[in-house]
Amino acid sequence: MQLNANPLNSVGGIQRVVCAWKRLFASKIIVFVVVACGVIFGLIFSIQRREIARAHRLYAQARAEIQRDGLPLTVDSLVPFKVPDSQNAARFYLKVFADYRANPNWGGLEAAALDFPNKPHSALAHQAALDYMRATEPEVKLIEKAVTFPYCDFHYEWKWVVAASKPFYARFRQLARLLYLDAYLLDNEGQPIQALDRLELAAKMAKQVVAEDPSENALLVSCAIYGIIHKEWLRIVQHHPNDPVVLQHALEVNHVIPRTFDLCWSIREEVYTAVALGNELRRHPKEAVELMQQEGIAKSPAKIPWWKQLWERLIGRGAPIAEEMTPEQLDVVEARALDYFHKVFGILKRSPQDMLQTKRALQQLDNETDTRAKAAPSQYLIQQIVTLSPFTYITDHLFTHEIRWWARESLAQKWLYRCKYGVTPSDTKLLSLLKGMPPEVRDALFPAPTHLDARPKAISNTP
């Protein structure tokens, strides 16, 4: 009777004990899962809060740095000086551009006329050049008037669409070709001083292109105009190697052309575009992305592993496509772009006169940024969209421009010395006349070790 009182002595008792153990084990599993999930979600929530705080901190810090640099965060600060109409040359250029639109036949006439420098013995090309210059004589007079004004502001409607090009850039290059052709004709007619005056006019116009336009495109257009001037300047000087009056005037025209550019001014549009694009993605993400795709500037979603995508979504660090980003994620994206421009600005301020050193520092920055962008592509979306042309590409153009400036200076000084003393100066003597030449330019123009020539060279008619 006592044995039967023990529940383990019956099958039913054993089953009840087993069931009790199963319930206890299941309840422990449930408790463990609940606690584990609580810990995991608590951890995720904590990381999310840290990411949000980090986003706000990065955003505030990046904007503060840009503000200290004097770079624009609003459209009103993009071009800080408001040009009064009475001092604005833009109205004369607008009249010239309107004349070109009203005379579409000038396009064909220009193409035929520009054949003349390549075919100087062609009577047909010569006549086309004369006809083109006669037709556009009033426009040249308008350019002469325009360059006497201190400012040139077209009051562009600055938008965040980075691919939108300003319509006047192509027209300015067209006017540069017009003045180049006029200079060519004047020199052929035995008027080298007047020809050089035409190149001086083109150089003053090129300065006005970038004067109130803080964009890289304006800088590159200005550089292209100086390239057109360079070609004709060399031709005129080589035609008159023994005429000190022409050589001296050529030297003066070269001094009208800036030796270097202010890149800190020309990055202002990109900085503002980064801010404006961030604002647009916050307000109208879908429409902004669609417009970027229409312009051909939207980046395709980054290909990253699914588990990394999931984790980054959970902790709030990033989304693969812009229209799904939270405001905090967009803060980080904009902050990364502004931080990049802050570093670019620091490099440009550190070595404004040394394009080669600037290029190397920018190349290193781009490499470091690319590495970080590969690790976290969504955080560098705006920076990669806005920076259409790497700054190293632009510094290549500027370094070429500087070498050309010193090449012209060197040629004019060399032949002026020969006209004055009857001998060609040695490289060492010539370098002593070229004050302020950067070492990297000297190495490019005078690659061989400089030395004093033992025997003076007689004047030759062949430059």
C-alpha cells in the first residue's frame, strides 16, 4: 500500500513528472528567447539611438566647418556680391548671343572661316573668314564694350541639378574663336600689335566668364579660351622673333592672362549643390531620384551582401537607395559630402600656387574617400553624385595652363634679351629673368640641367 503511494511507482505518475519537466523546460526556453530577443532589440535600439546622435553630430560639425571656410550653405550665399545692372557686362554678351541666335547662318560661315588658318593659301577660306568678320563686326564692338565693365553676372538660377549646363558656355567659346580668327587675319595683314590686342580682348572676356560664376564648368570654359589664345599668341610671336615692340606687347598681353586660378571660388557651386540635393531628397525623395535618373547622374543601388543590408537597415545606418533613407541617414550622407569639400578646401588653401602638390594631395584624398565609399557606399551617395569631375582632372588642366603661361613668358623674354644684347641667353640666364617660376614648371620646361653657354649665339631669323 505504501509503495503505491509513490507517484513514480505508476505509469501515470511517471508521465505526469515527464510532462512537468517538459513544461518547465519549455517555459525556460520561452523565457530565454524572450530575454534574448529583449537584449537583441535593446542592443539594436541602443545602436539606433547612437547612430541618430552620431548623424546629428556629423551633420552639425560638417555644416559648421563649411561655414568657417566661408563656403555657401544657401543659394543667397553662393554668389555673395549682388552686381548692380549699371556695372554688369552681361547685358552686352546677351545681346551678342541673341544676334547669333538671330543669324543661324553664322554657324556655317564660322566653320568655313575657321578653315583659313589651316588652309592659308585657300582663296575660298580667306573670303569666308573676311565675310564672317564683316558680318560680326558689331558683335566684336559689343565685346570691346563689355570688357570695360568690372562685373559680369548672368544671374543664373542656381539649381541642385548638377548636370544642367549653363547655355552661355558654348557661346563664350564661339566668341573666343571669333577673336582668334580676327587676330589671325590682322597678323596676316601685317598688323601684329592689333592682332595681339584681339587676344588681350579675348583674355579679358575669359576673366569675366569666371568672375561671378563659382562653378567648375566656368573655370574649364575660361581655361579653354586661354588655350585658344595660346595657339595664336605663339604664332604671332614666332612670326616676329626680332621685333622688340611686338615682343614687348606680347609680354604685356601674357600678363593680362592669370597665371593661376582661384579653385576655392570655383568649388562653391558643388558645395551648394550637395546641400540643395540633400534638402531635395528630404522633401521629395522619389521626384529627386527620378530627376537625377533623367539627367543621367543618379547612382544605381550599391551591391552589398543581403545580411549587411539587413543589419544596416536594422541599426539605421543606411538604405541601399536614396528614397528609402531616413532623415538621419540623409544627414550622414550630406555630412560626408560636406566633409569632403572641407578637406578639398583645406588642400587648396594650403598650396594655392603649387598645382602639382595640390594635385597629389587631392589624389590622395580621392583615393581615401573611394576606399571609405566602397565600405559604406550609401553614405557617400551625394558626394559621388555631385563630384562629376575629380578635382585631379581639373588640376591637370590648370597645371597645363600654368606651364603654357610660363612657356610664353620664357619665349618673349628670351627673344627680347636676344634683341637687346645680340645673343640668345643661356637657360641659367633666362631662368634668372623668370621670377617666381615654380620648381615643377621649371622641371617641365627646362628638363636638362641648366648651364652657362661658353660661346654666345648669333641672332638667327629662324626662331
